[in-house]
Amino acid sequence: MKYLIYKGTGGLVHMLNGLQAAIELAKKEQRHLIIDTKRTSSFRKNFNDYFFIWDKELDYQTDYSNINDCDELYFEDIPIREIEEHGTKLIDGKYYLSNSTILLQNLCSMENKQVRVYAGYSHNYIKNLRIKTNILYEIFDNCFEIIEKYKPYISVHFRNTDMKNSINVFIKKIRKASKKYKIKNIFIATDDFFAFDSFKHFLPKLNFFRICNIPNCNGKNMHYHFQNKDELIKNTLKDLYMIIKSKYFIPSINSGISKWLIHQQNDVENRLFDDDYNFEVIQ
């Protein structure tokens, strides 16, 4: 049997897009896929605790257990048991295996190797991704009453840490949309610790609400600097669900999360949630 180990990198959408590239590669070369996200500094959890891939053409697992002939498997002279302990490092925009000079984004010249390792990014969005049932129930339990209480509402995804956006631009968009559609309830999803109170201050006549409190990461990317990864992952999924249930959506167009949601609206078969995506995007 041949194996492909996918080393997750980046934030959630980056990691999932990279996984899609790994899935396509594993199917093309008829490899058993090992999805390794525990070394991903922004995730650090087993992929299988939150998601699964619904693809009958794909054989995969999310750990290194039960691998046939494990003691005889090597990747570039590194035993497969040691690969689990390696993360990745980013140098000049390319991913390498940590503590080595091995380029993991190299898609050529490894077709005949029994074990290959891949890390990278794809512009193709993840397909056939499903959320584990227990996580879905938790999302619904946390969101249902709030959705019923505030609908119809305008949702806003305001990204403003490592990716910057002007809060003044968003204030103008919110004010204009609220007036045009006669909706005063505004849902905020953001990584900016100060944004929620700023919106309330500058638009006091509107009713702002949120599903999750966020930590103060001093302007740094929350995915890398918030230590409770389980809470971070679940809060991200709750924010996504709140947005798809909104009437209108104001995105951060430079954010992978916002672009993924808009993509899902038009890609019915690969929606993360089995719900109607009836929101209208306000650019």
C-alpha cells in the first residue's frame, strides 16, 4: 500500500483547501491518506473530532495507528513513526518539513515513493466535507434561540488582525444596509477584540449581538494565539452558521472565511451545513 500524509497548515479555510489538494493527489496516485492536523499550530486537534469526508473513492484516517508494515516505511530516510512528530515550516512562501530541508509542496518526482508527505495551499475549496453529528447538535443548541430571537438580521464578518479592514467602511455599510432594508438587528463575527464595542458606540440606534466572546490577542491572528483550540474551532463554526441564517451578509472580501461562505452559497452539493443559504451578499 502507498501512503500520503497531509500536514495541515494555516487557518481553517487554508487548512481545508490544502486538504482538498491532498485528497485529489491521494485519489490520483491511489494512496491511503493520513490527515495530520495535530501539528497545525492553528488547529492542534484530530480532524476526525469535528469533520469527516464523505467520499467513497477515498481511503483515509486521521492518526498513525494500524499502518501496515509501519517499521519498514520511510519518507526520505525518516521513519514514518517519526513523521508524526514533525510539523512544518514556511520559508519564502513554501512549506518544508520541520527540522529538515524537505520541500513538502513538491508534487513531482515522488509518484513512485511508497510514502510521501504533502503540505500546501489550494485555490480549490474543500469538497464532501461534513461536520460530525455531535458538533452539529452543539451548534444548533447554541444558535437556535438566538436566531429565532433576532431574525431577520444582517450579519457582518469583520476581519481586522493580520488581515486589515477599515471599521469606518463597515460602519457606513451597516448604516446604509440597515436603513435600506429596515433591519436593526446586526450580528457581528470578528477577530478584532475591540470591534463589537466600536460598532455599538458609533451606531447606537442599532441592536448589535454576537454568539461568541473573543479573547484579546493584541491585534494578532486569533487562530495562532488563542490557546483553547476546541473553543476556537467550535466558535468559528457557530459564527459560520449564524451568518448563513442571516438575511443579508456584509463580508470581509479579503478573508478566506467570507469567500468560503459565498462560494458555498453557489456550491449546493458542498455546503458545510444542510440548510438554505438564502443570505444576500452586500459588497
